[in-house]
Amino acid sequence: MLIRKPVAMVFEAFTDPEITKNFWFTHSSGKLEQGKKLTWEWEMYQVSTTVFVREISPDKKISITWGDPPTTVDFEFTVLDENATYVVIKNYGFPEKGEALLRVIKDSTGGFTTVLDGLKAFLEHGIRLNLIEDKFPYKLREHQ
């Protein structure tokens, strides 16, 4: 996804939970720092996950593991110009096979697309779209 902001601002949006909570999770136990273990929470779903920060290369790459069983997520940042950053998110290392693997890849791709959409709206326009919360609204969950 192209984000029309400088790479330092886009990178910080993923490392500083005070920014990230505007488009992704609702709470983090701290900032992303290499070698650190954190907890991310989505309070509206009463869900949390442990995140281990494998690598931080400022303004270039963030690599984490998360989930159970853990998978790797790489956030890659490419400078297109002084006010344009291209972000790619790769999630890999799934243990599933066949149809089950296709389902988790589809879910991962959809989830991270939603994160990038929310990031773009927030950084470029200052709008909190509440995409993560609205993906599975509370009232709909009551009826399931």
C-alpha cells in the first residue's frame, strides 16, 4: 500500500503503540524494540497475543513473530520519495497444509489489508476508520 507520508512517520506508526492503536490494536505493553516481548490487545474482542520483535531496521523493516503456533510477520518500508512510502506486509511460517493453509493465508491477507487501509486513512487524512472493530461488530457477534 502506498502511504503518502515520509518513511519515518510511517515506520513510527507501527513502532509507537500510541499511534498504532488508531488503526490496529487497542493496547500494547510497549513500543516495538528489537529483542523485546510484548502483548498486543484487541479489547473489543477480548483477545490478545504475544509478540516477539525479531528485527528492527529503522525506516526499512520490522520483523516479529506472533500467534500460537507462532508465525513471522515482516513489515517492509520502501521510500518512493520524501513524502511517499510503500509498505508491504508478509506473514509466513504457517504449519497448516492444503485447504487449511489457503484459509489462513486468505485471513492473514485480508486482515493485513484492513490494517494498511486504516493506516492510510489515519496518516494521510487523520481519520480513524475503526476498521478492525467494525470487521466483526459486537451486535453481529451477539447473534452468532
